[in-house]
Amino acid sequence: MGILSSRERSFLEAVANLGYCNPFLPERMELERAALGRDFTDAGPIWSVSVSEPELERPNIMKLHARLPGVIDAVRARLTDASPDERAIYEEAVHCMLYQRYYRRFVDARQYRFYKEFIEDWNRLGLGPELDPAHVFACFRQIQRAFFAIYDNIIGNSMPAARLRASIWQSIFTCDMRRYRRTLYRKMGEFPTLITGPSGTGKELIARAIAGSRYVPFDPGRMEFADARAETFLPINIAALTPTLIESELFGHRRGSFTGAIGDRQGWLESCPAAGSVFLDELGEMDMAPQVKLLRVIETRRFSPVGDTATREFKGKLIAATNRDLPKEIRARRFREDLYYRLCADLIQTPSLAEQIRDSPGALHEVIHYMTLRTVGEEAERCLPEVEDWIATHLPRDYSWPGNYRELEQCVRNVIIRRSYKPLADARPVEENDSRARFDAGQATAAEVLSSYAAHVYGLTGSFEETARRLNVDRRTARKQIGAFLCEPTPRKPV
């Protein structure tokens, strides 16, 4: 019959699944509801930083972890008679409890001697030898770093911003965190990531979030993580360099291999450690010759410095970004099609600021508040009304912010300094939304229309149940359609 009552099993399964879900997808709230039942508090569908309400803790998380230790202790007393399935559920729920218990220690840690306490808890709670506790400890640190890298830096309470956060999380952990924990943590550095989107939408912030969230092994003997340089971030701006210098920066060179090469130089690909990342900004500006060599690096993980025949190994992760329309560049024969297909296995597309504002008009206030706080600190509360009043008075209500976050940040600074801001005279109009255009042209599929509309209703209601009721489908179907919309490789605003 098993040792778990139906109530215990339901609770622990929900907690275990919660520990392995994407925290920025709506499934998190569904799992919180399943675990808490009537005690569930609807805190809104989007988990994002808010300068007006900066407290990170959500009531459901606090309730779960107040209840969880008692259930764990009760089940642990019967654990010897547990079936393999029940033990697996128990162990994953314990992982969730241990993460919550120690994540603050990871936030403040300079040393990791609290691993001894972690091991004591691990053994006391009866966790089996199948999982290496040092590996789980390393995963905990990675999850903590990844969450805050995304939560603190990718701001906005609109659905496009929520989708972006969820997409970055998947880029780090894939769509299946259990599979990641078992094996894929070793392989993720082999997958390049391509970030596309308009200029000024934070592509480098995303690259830094991914690079700063790589898996780094923990050495229990030395009580420290394997390499202090492990999460090295090495950015190269392609647009700022000549083709020769691009190759030198990436691959290195031998003395005399070109004019000005007065000594041997080690390139970023060679100096990058296994858990480090090389970031190629403005990739669409790269000439064809370096593209050929970059393709070989992605395919074989091998390269040769300029002027040398010996091969080297690239051990890190490659992240690239561009605001160019790469399919268009391929048609114009300025970008290699085979390189694009090597890069697009992990594709992140950033939404424009205008798209976020169209989805959620309150997003503009939140972003202005955040930028004002970052610009003037404690003076923000006095400056914020001035900035918002100036924008409301002097810019069109549907102003498209063609420079995106970069432009808005300069507008905030201009208004604070001079009480004025002059947009570019040739500011672009708001580009028509892709899914809206496909809908109007009669080219959208039924699946696209349904998932887009389901996401729109969910954005209005914040409830799977109400979304399902309005669509006249069951809750599971509504959740599936919303998840499909949020996880599309190319984000679109609901039609």
C-alpha cells in the first residue's frame, strides 16, 4: 500500500515538482496551489522585481516551508518501508527544503564551510547514496545565482518580460531540470546561445546572466568551488574591430603573423576556462572569413591561432548577440547559413520596450522608477514625478521608444539634469506586432491563435481556473496553451 497517505503524497509531489520547475513560468503558481489548497494566496502570475514592493519573499513560499519540515519528519519515521517511487518523491521534497534552508547562506557566502552542516542535514534526513551531495550543493549554488541574476536584472511586470525571464532560465537549465541535474549539467557549455532583438533591449545583460550562472563543481575536501575564475565573462564587440583583430582577439596569434603582431598572444577562446563564457556582441557585423573559423570552433571545439598550425581546444561556452535580421543577412549572402543553424539551437529573443508597454501600460512606470532609483538613489522619490510628468507632457502617448531601454535611461538622465529630452528626429514608428500581422493576413495557425488568446486571458485574470472557464476548456488544456505561448522561441504579443 505504501507509506504515504494521499494527502502527504499530493503535498510532497507538488513540493518536489515546484523545486524542479521554471520559477518564471505560470506552472509555479499551479504547483503552489496544489500544495497549499485553501491556504494558497494569489500573488499574481508574474514574478518580477518591483521597486515599489521590493520584498522578494512570496507568501506561498513562506507557507510551504513552514509546513514542509513537519511532513518530512513524519514521513522519515516510516522511510524504511517506502517504495522506490515514494522514496524518490521524499528525496526531491527534501532537496527543496534544504535549498530553502541554505540559499541565504549562498547569497552571503565568501566561504563554504557550512557544507559540513549541509552534510549533517543530508545524513539525518536519510538521503540515499545515489546522489552525490557535493553535486547537489553545487546545483543549489547555481540555482541561487541564476535566480538572482535573472530576477534582479531583467525587470518589467509585462508578459513579454516574464517570457524573457523564463527563456533565460531554460537557456541555463533546459526545460527539464531533473535531466539537467542528472547529466546535462556537464554538456550545457557545448551549446552556443544566440540572443537577438532590437538595440538597447539588454542583450549583454542576458549574456552576463547566463555566463554568471554556469555550473561549477564543489570540492568537499577543500570546502570551496573548483575555480575562482570559473565563471569568467569575456566580451568582444565585433563592430569595434577589424576582421584581423577579431581573429586575434578570439583565436590568438603568433608573432609576425600580421602587421603589428610583435609578440605571441593568447586569444579569449584559449584563455576561457571550462565554466567561463566568450560573448560575441554584434555578431551580425562579422565578416565571412572569421565566420568560417567560428563555425569550426562550434563544430569541433578546436581552433588554431592566427599564423599557427597547432590546434587548441575551446572549453567554455559561446554566447552571441545581434540586432541584425540574420535570415535577411543570409539571403543577402552576408552571413553563413550553416553558422546560423549551429547557433540557433538555443535562441533567445528580447522584446522591445514598446512591446512591453503595449502589453502592460504600467510597465513604463515601473521601469522609469527603477532607472530613476539607479540614477539618483535616495532622491528618486522626488525626481520620479518630475520625470513622469515631463514624459507625459512632451512625448506622444504612443511614443515607440525606438532606442528601447537605452533611450529611456538617457531620457531619465536628461530630464533630471536639464528638464528636457530631445528624441531623434527620425524615431521609428512602433513596428507592427508579428503575430498581429499574421493574424490580420490570415496566416496564423489555429494553435497560434489559441495559445496567444489563452495567454492574453491569463494576463488579464492571473488565474488558470478563470482562463479555463472563459475558454470553455479544462484547466490542464489552458495551462498547456499558456505554457506553449510563453516558451515559443520567438516571443510574440497576444493578438
